[in-house]
Amino acid sequence: MAILIRGGIVVSPFREKVEKKDILIEKGIISKTYDPNTFKDSKDRLKEINAEGKLVVPGLVDMHVHLREPGYEYKETILTGSMAAVAGGFTKICCMPNTNPINDNSSVTEFIISQAKKANLLEVYPIASITVGQEGKRLTEFGDLKEAGAIGVSDDGRPLVNSELMRRALEYASYHSLTVISHCEDLYLSDNGHMHEGEISTKIGLRGIPSESEEIMVFRDVMLAKLTHCHIHIAHVSTKGAVEIIKRAKEEGIPVTAETAPHYFSLDHRAVIGYDTNAKVNPPLRSEEDRESIKKALKEDIIDVIATDHAPHSPLEKDLEFENAAFGMIGLQTALPLTLSLVHEGVLDIVQAIKKLSLNPCKIMGLDGGDIREGVRADITIVDHQIEYVFNKDMILSKSKNTPFLNKKMQGMAIITISGGRIVWEKGRINTDH
């Protein structure tokens, strides 16, 4: 069935325009855009969506998600993660390799793609591991992984310490057109740390993780990108110092891109007071100065992408003493309203915000999409950017509920998600009629 979206405020990141348009979707493709009320009735069956006063944006793209399957299905599955994603407005997600078994071979890559097809909600792209078993000793077979469907490589969660091996990974990945996503952490500096090292960690008696743990490795990877002339993407940037290194690298023309997660511009280390394990993430929530630096870096396009680092954990890993709890929080259903908060504050305009949630991750990962224009796949999210609500546990579609944003007031949500011309999320529920 064809779909006509009427009267929406269309945000086009590629053309950097915001304009009122009607959009016709036919056979999974955006077939035509019209000035409002100029569409002539079709004889074919047509579903009309009234988007008056709503934002119509490209389907959101999350290039950093943990789906846990295979191996940790009690935390999340590809199906439940996909459900949370479309509820959050996402139509493409890239999943990290730290599963069990680790995605270090074509069989696991193919399994993930197969499970995503069964879920049949959105496009899921596997990120394979850089090294076998994520042990940091031997590179995986990048060519086989690429052929199986991987679009990038990362040892996320277990940073690659060996600089020579990282150099070879950059060169090998470049040859195979795979994006290298680097988790920047000096494990010797962060060892046994549980939160940001600073005045709060001292006051509440938790061992800290210094900013330098991240910054040293960001500097190393930037220098390796300079040496090899190969692109590197820096994951989950959290510190002012890391921002400054990336800024200088970009000014020098080094091929580096970067992402941050919504919690790094929404919270600081004070969220850990009270020992809320949902606020335990890696890298940790940093100082207020770091938080403000992240916001400024987004505004100035030093940081290219907002990604969730969606990291589901069950109560088995979170309902523990802070020192024993796992790192990570879910984020697929809070990313959009938290990003819109930057628009409401005047930090970003709406085009910048949507670009960081759609077009930029597509460019970095080599994917089609991230814009609304004729002739492209119809991945579209309709957003009520004015609605206010309290985010509660009943709204969460992820199998895990570990978020410090529970019972917090939010503004803005995806009300309809269209993936490949199919409405997969509408009226607060998953649409299985396809």
C-alpha cells in the first residue's frame, strides 16, 4: 500500500533545509515530494498520515548498539533490541561484536543478519571484532567478515592495546572498506575504577578512572591514522581533552571522526551520588566541564555523531554493590528526546541534530540513507517534538531496563517509524502487519 505523509515539517540533513512538504511512498521508495496540498488523489489504495505540526526526519541511524545475541539473550535479543530501536525512531542500527561467541568469524556475522531478518523490523548491520576472541593478539579475517555482511570492525569493550596491531588493522580495514571503531581506554590507568576520577569519587569513596585513560588512547589512534592515512572513528567521547585532540587532528586533515552518547551531554558524575548503578558506564560520566565541552564539540561539528552505546544488562548485573555492577545503560528510546533537548537549549539547530542521528553515521559506515529525497529507500521517522511525558519502565521495549532516565521528564518522541516503506512503529506499539 502506498503511504502519503501530509503537512509535515520535513528535515533534510543533506540539503540542510527545513520545509513543509507532503511525501508519497510507493513500493518502499520515496517516489515524490510535493508542496503541501498539491498531491492529486491516486486510484490505488493509499494510507494517509496527517503529520501537521510534526517533524518528518530521515530514519535515525545508531552506529553503536549492543544487542547481546548470541549468548546473552537474557539481557537482550536481536528482536527486543530491534523493537526498542524502532520505538526510538531508528531504522538502521550497527551492533557491536562482544557477544558469546564473539563476532570474530563469518558464521556469527551471518547468524546476526539471519536473526535480524526474522525480526523484520529494521536494518541491522554487524560490526565484527578486530582481533580473534577480542584478545588483542591476532587480526580476524576482515575479507571473510566483509563478505559475510560486516560493515566495520571494533574491539569495543576490550581496547586494542598493541599499537602495531592497531596500525595493521587500520591498513587492512581500509583495503576492505571497513570502518574501524576504536574504544579508547588505557586499561592500566582505568584498572579497578568505577567512575570518573575527581572530587565526587573522592567524596563517596569509589576508585576513579582518570580522563587521561581515554585521552592517551585517543591521541595514539589519531597518530596511527596520521601514519597510515587511514580513517579511524573514535567511539563514545567523554572528555574535554579528547575533544581537543580530535579538533586538532581534524584541523591537520587527519582522517578521524568521532561520536558521543546522549548520557555524556545530559549527565555528569554527580549522577553517581547515591550509588545508582544505572549511572555506571564506561567511559564514565565525567565532570560538568567535560559535559559542556561535549555539547560545544557537537555544536562545532568536532563530534560528528550521536550514538547510544545501548548496553542492556539484567538485574543480575546491575542490582549489586556499585563496585561489582556492570558498566552500561540502555539508550535506544531516550536518544531522540535527549538530543532534542540540545535543540530546545539552542545548542544545536534541528538540522544539525538530525544530521548527527542519521546522515553522518551513514556516511561514516558507508551506508545509503540519512536523508529524505525522491528515489531513496523510505526510511522515515515522524517526531512529535513538543510532546512532554515521563519516561517510565512500562514504555521500555528492551528486555533490560537499566537507565538512569527512568521516571524523568522528556520532551519529544518518535510517533511513527517507517522502515523500507513499512510502518513498523505507530500509536505506541510495534506494527507486525507486514
